[in-house]
Amino acid sequence: MILLETKQLTRAYGGVIAVSKVDFEVEQGLITGLIGPNGAGKTTLFNNITGLDVPTSGTVHYKGKEITGKSAHSICRMGVARTFQNIRLFKELTVLENVMVGRHFKVGTSPTKGRFGSVLKSFISLGNEEFEMKKEALHWLDFFELGELSDELAKNLPYGHQRELEIARALATEPSLLFLDEPAAGMNPQETEHLMSTIRRIRALGITVVLIEHDMKLVMNICDTITVLNYGQNIAQGTPKEIKRNPLVIEAYLGKEDE
Ligand SMILES: Nc1ncnc2c1ncn2[C@@H]1O[C@H](COP(=O)(O)OP(=O)(O)OP(=O)(O)O)[C@@H](O)[C@H]1O
Ligand SMILES: [Mg+2]
């Protein structure tokens, strides 16, 4: 079943066409890879699907319903979560509080712009739903084996753990569909290996995963299907095996890796 699809999605910034007439499909239950050279339009496609940016033309459908141009907050509440290429944690909040922020998005307390930090602090300590939320947040921290670090400030975590914490926060919104933008960026081989098994465990929970990743070993190992962007266009899609031997892909991307 197709969980999410874009049709002829285009995003132009003045003369730069970052994403050009992209048809992209996400099959429920699979791990989908989105690859392509730097500047190919991968992050822009994620942003236009998850409501951080609005397409110039084209559509996005999720569970059969059009969501084109909806706000990031409402798309998140429909069950689509994401992480960012550059880590976006609340560095001065604790590990636990960071995950509880994700939980609040699900429950529907919408933080006010500008007063974000103080509002966060106050509604985290609301008391009423606090116990349930804490329990949920701790559950996700345990999933990532970060439970013992729950009271640590996010900024004090090693880099690999910060990346995992961002995923934990996204999962706390209880998504059906999770977008990860270069989750292994900056990780050492051991951390990357660990991340691979974590992503498989996320899929085993019934969550559909889409990931942008430059680490070819990771992509080829865990993706069921891969879509390749080049200069904003969808140039190929298929299994890792098919993608590996696709001449267009080799020329656009993998060829460059070998040089
Ligand atoms: N807000 C913006 N304004 C103008 N141009 C932009 C904007 N966002 C992205 N672009 C341009 O759109 C193109 C695609 O960028 P994008 O970040 O989506 O690429 P990417 O595939 O994620 O690359 P990378 O692998 O380096 O992260 C690039 O040429 C980029 O400079
Ligand atoms: Mg990017």
C-alpha cells in the first residue's frame, strides 16, 4: 500500500529549481532510501513533504489525503515525523525534556513562538499529564538505551547519542511515517552499525522509514527500495541491487564515489 506520494512536485527558488516534477512513492512498512549528490534536492523534497516548505507546484498525498501546503505541526499530528540534517535539539533542556517536547506535539499543546523556552519549561511541569508523558518519554529513551542519561543536558551528550535523541523525540510523536535526514552524518563506523540495527527495530514496530543518507553501506544494507535524485529530478528507483547497476545512477552518483 502506498502510504505517501508526491506527484510532479516542484520547488523553485527564483531561478533555482531545487526539486523538479518529482513523483515519489513511499510503500507502507518498507525502508525507503533517498539518495543523490550534494544539492540534488533531497532535503528540499523532505521539507516540502513535511510542511517546512511549500511546493511551487505538484501535490503530496498521505494515506490517500492531500496534505500539500499544510503546516508542519498539522502534518506531524497526522503521523508524519522527521529529523534534521543539522541536529536541532534543545541543547539547554535535559535529554528527557527533549523527548517530552515531541510528546507535547502529539498531545497538541502548541508552543508559542518567541517564548518557546519558558513555555516549554512550564508545560513540561504541568503535573496533570506529566506522569504519563514522562513514562512515554522514558520508554523511548530506553528504546535507544539512553535511559540512564535522562537528566543530562542534551548539549553534553556525545554526538552519536544526540542524533539518536533526535530520533527518539520524533518517535515520541507516535508517527506512522518517519523521515530521517542523514541520520548517520558524523557518526563513526561503530555508531553507524548501531544506528542500522535501531532503524530495523523502528521498522519492526510497524513504522515506515524514509532516509536520506550518503553512507552507501548503510543505504544498500537496510533499504528495501531506493529513489535517486539528481539535479532535482527523480532519475531512478528500485531495489539496492537495481540501483547499484543502473548506468544513470553510476554516472550521477556512485561513479563519483569511485573517483
Ligand atoms: N531556501 C533556499 N533558497 C534558495 N536555494 C535553496 C534553498 N534551499 C535549497 N536551495 C537549493 O536547492 C538545491 C537543493 O538543495 P538541497 O538542500 O535540497 O539538496 P540536498 O540533496 O539535500 O543536498 P545535501 O546532500 O548537500 O544535503 C541546492 O542547489 C540548494 O542550494
Ligand atoms: Mg540535504
